[in-house]
Amino acid sequence: MKIAVVGCGAVGSFYGAKLCRAGQETWFLLRSDYEVVKNNGVFIKSVKGDFHAFPRCAKSPAEIGVCDLVVIALKTTANDRFKDLLPPLVSSHTAILTLQNGLGNEEALAELFGPDKIYGGLCFVCLNRIAPGTIVHSAHGKIILGKYNSNSSENICSIIAETFRQADIEIEVTDNLEKAHWEKLVWNIPFNGLGVAGIAGLKAVIEGKLPGDFKIARQCLPTNELLDNDGWEDLVKELMSEVLATANALGQNLDSALIRDNINRTYCMGAYKASTLLDFENHRPIELESLFLKPLSYAQRVNVPAPRLQAMCNILIKLAELNTKTHQ
């Protein structure tokens, strides 16, 4: 299988390196990391064993050409680049798999390439890119894979799953991709959002209002600090409950045990900073729309009270604005 990885940060580099190591013809579409990865490959420092892979490298999609599978791991803030980056990689037989966070990514791809060739994957993994071409894998690693459209090929979905399994990637196929998205949001929304908000933001979320003198702070809170404080852990659970209630109002039938399971799963991560925290600390745009505002819009649409999510979104909107101003 000829595979292109578009978005070679932590997620794209980790799974792409595994596919490359397994013998797939794996291409990385690179910008700033091009020279490093071309010359030195990709180093994965993993709790399951370190390894080194040498994917093929390209600076432009035209250098890669048409692929059997395109794996998208771009930040959702770059989704406006789909129309420029992807067409040279896609033909009638190409499957497109997005491993992105949040809601709306499959829909954006379907508008460009039709719904039948689109697949979604939810990555339950702790990864950080610590340097060009160097990724640290500290916990977990499973992907939940599903078809975006009922007319998408079951056979191709099975082939993608088996290709990933042969690359030592734990993967589970779901028949309800939308439900899987909401299950991941139960974790993503509180730990990404509250982590970025920081201590001042947490207090504002609890009070339900934005202080008039709210100032930006880059002391983001890793997962262990959010769980070390009983009041903050309660806030995490309240946000999870709002997300779960929204999903269930949409007919997804999420189990309330997800809250307990997600909390327990997070304890083993240690002082983990999710991707949104690292983006914020490094003055990069945060995935505000796909991870927070779209879920909130669904809660409002189905009349589910979500005061914690609304308050957190208000904080994140303000922080995103301040983040942009301080970097100009």
C-alpha cells in the first residue's frame, strides 16, 4: 500500500513511522522538518520500545502523487488547506483517513472528495513531538476506526484496519463513527480546555463569568494537576457530564461509566500536556472550533444545559484572542 501522511506532528509521525517500519510505502509530506527527517529519519521514544523509521519525504503533494491511502493528521486549524494539499494525492481508488480531533473533519473532506471514500479514526494516545523528527509516546495508542458514510466500502475499511494491525497499531472498527467522536470528546473537552484555561480560567469557569481584568497566562495545567485538586476534578466530571448528555440527546447512547473510565485512564498519564496546551504555550492557534464550539452548538441545538462548557468556551475565545495579539 502506498500511504501519504499529511500532518507530520506527533500523531502523524508516530503512526506513520509504525506503518513505515512494517514495510508500507510511507510518504511524509513535510515543511520545516523536511531536512531533518530526510537525513535522519524519525525517532520514536516509546514506553513500548524505542524505534527508528525512514519514511520517504516530500515537500509537495505532487512529489508523492496518487496514493492508496491518505492519512490526515493536520491540526483542524489547517483544514482550509485540504483543497490545496490533497487533490494530487487522491484518485478514484484512494481512501482518505482523518485522525484529527473534534467534529466536522469528515464533513469537510466529503465536500471535496465525496463521502464514500472518507474514513475517520479517533486516536486514544499520549504523544508529544519534542524536536523535529522526534516523538515521545508515553501511554495508550489505540485507534477507533469507522466509515463516514454507509456506502463506504466495508472491504476497504477492513484493509485499513488490517494494515494498521500489521504495523503493531491497536485498532478497533466501529459501526458508529459519530458515537466514537463523542466518546473521545468526553475526555478531550475537559482536559484540553481546562488545561489551557489555567488556574485563573478554572476559577472563571467555576464562577461562570469572565473577569473584567482577565489576562493571558501560559501556565497550562497538565492532566495530573487537574486531578490532584478535588474541586478541579469535580469540574472535569461536570464537563464530561454535559458532553455525555449532549451526545445522548443526539441519540448516541453513551454509557455514564465513560466518566469514571476516562478519569481512571488519565491517572496513568502522569503530567501529560494534551496537544491544545502545547499549541497555546507555543503561540499556535488552538483547535477552538472543532473541539469546543461545535460541541457547544450541538448542546444548544438539542436544548441540553451546558453552563460549564459555555463558560469554558468564553474563556478559550478570550485566550485565543489574547494569544494572537501577544504574538503579533
